Amino acid sequence: MGKRQTRIFRKDIQQHLQELLQRRSVQVVLRSKVVLHGDILRLTAEELELQDRRFGKHLFPIDQIEEIIYDMEAAY
């Protein structure tokens, strides 16, 4: 099966809170162009807490995030 990436930009994060919490594994692109991959531990309208694959925890204010990307399986 193929995969598709869904991109949620900073201005749309608040509208997609529940959708993002269900996805868990995401890539977070910061405004500084740093990309982190991990699981969402907590997400509010103000901040995101992410646990990376080495079990390190990172806390980011939403205004530092450029976009959040997650994969979903395509029907084809």
C-alpha cells in the first residue's frame, strides 16, 4: 500500500487537535527548519510535547512550529 503525507500548518493546528492526537507518530518542522520525528504526548492550543525515538521529551510553543506532518495509508 502507498502512503500519503498530510501536512498541517501552524495556523491550522488548533482546528486539527483531535486528529493529531489520534495519529501519535508525527514529524514536527520548526520555524528554524529543524525536523523532529516522534510521538505526541500532549498537544494544546499553546504547546506540543513530543517524545522522540530515543525517549527524549521536547516541549515546543505552537508559534515555533512551522508544520506538523504525518503519514496515512492510501487506498492504492
